[in-house]
Amino acid sequence: MKITVTGSLGNIGKKLVPLLTGAGHEVTAISSHAERRKDIEALGAKAAIGSVSDTGFLTDAFSGADAVFAMTPPNLGGSNIIENTANAGKALAAAITASGVKKVVMLSSIGADVPTGTGPIEGLYHIEQIYNQLEGVSVTFLRAGYFYTNYYNDVPLIKNAGIIGSNFPATTLIPLVHPADIAVAAAEELQQPAAGNKVRYIVSDYRSAADVASTIGTAIGKPELPWVAFTDEEALQGMVQAGVPQEIAGLYTSMGASIRNGAIQQDFLQTAAPVTGTTRLENFAKEYAAAF
């Protein structure tokens, strides 16, 4: 198969591309950074350097492909983030149509079924709606859990204040995912025949925030590390004071509130989606300790 992968060699791409080339597929990896070309080629893939907001470039990169892994970059600037995300999805969709690709695996998220109030996930809701309108294209919406790797952002908080937390209580259960498990699921879906649209959840573990604190804490030699539930205002101001742009901080505060009220997890639970990833919280905690 000929497969085009967006997302360059990020946390997912650096695992996904070798899985596909190792299976004998002809892979093109899209990156906006020319310096990634050698790394992409070292994995046996072809590099296509350009912007995921450039429909003409994307059309060329998708032409002749049997399948496309479609991923929009996180944040897309410090302002108008939801609009920018939706616009990137429109560019991808236009290129999918123009190139004649018939199979797409889109990296989405838990909570992408909810129209508003989910922070940055709202942009993925809009893209799912756009892709659902594609004619003659089979789309798998790969709804990933909350990335384990987000907890690396809490390293300064742990080191400086001796706590970890967010704007939801320690009892909150969170669907978690490792990028390597996303790569495995994406590779599986990309190699399947086109067969209509479907949603697949990819979750590595389903654990409480208290478990996150104690497991990471034990791994880094701080077994009593507490999970602290911040108010929305405390969470927002903490991120802003740490240098996070106001709009991004507001979106992540909204996401935390939606985790707190259960909106983000609701469809995952109602559909009884299985936990299919293999990287448990304890496995990730070892990686965290090594980086800490």
C-alpha cells in the first residue's frame, strides 16, 4: 500500500512510520520542518515538506495514496485556536477530495462527540463533522485518551511545589493513552480495507487522578505526592503565570472542567469501549522517572 502520514516524526509519527515501512508499505511522511527530511528518510519513508494548511501541497502529497493518517498539529498558534484547527481540517478534507484518497484514519480525541465546552478538543469535533461529509471516503475516527505525555508539563510543579494536580478532584477517572499505542492502532486501521465510517477509541489505561499522582510519585521517589484539585481560576492563573498564552490556558481549563463533569468521558463509557492499549500507567511512570 501507499500511505501518507501527517504529523511528521512527533510522538506518534516516530512510532507509526517504522510500523508501516516495516510492514512493506510505501510511506510518505509530511513535515513542516525541512530538517526532518533526513530522519524521515532514515526510517525508509519519503519526506514531503510543507504546511498542513496548504491544500495544494496536501493534494500532491495525498495523490496516489491508498490511505492517509490525518493529524492536525496541536494549538496552531496562540490565538483563534479552535478556528485554526477547523480550518486545518478543511484544508485536509479538500485535499482528500481532490486527490481521490478513499481511506482516512483521523487522529481525534475522547470528547470529540461534544460540540462545545471541551477546550482544544472542540476543534476536533468540527473536523469530525467535516470528515463525515466526505463522499466516497472511509474514515476511522481514532479517538485517543488523555495523553500520558501531558504530565511532563507538571514536572516544574512537582519540583517547585511538591504537588501535581488539575481542576478536577483526585477521584476523577481518566482514560489515558500512550502515543506508542496510538501508533499501533493507527497502523492497524490504515491497513484495513475501506469499509465506511467508524469510531475507534484507543485508551491504554483508565485510572483515577489519585492513581496518577501516587504511581508517578512512587516512580520518582516521592510516594506521598498528592493530587491537588484546583479551582478553575487557580488552574487558569497558574498556567498563565507559567507562561502559557491566555487563550490556550483558557482552553485547557475548559477541558479540565469537562473532565470534572464527565462530558469528555461520557461516550467512551456509554459505548463500553475497551481498553486496548498495552502501556499501563505503571509502564509510563518508569518513562516519566527516567525523564524527571
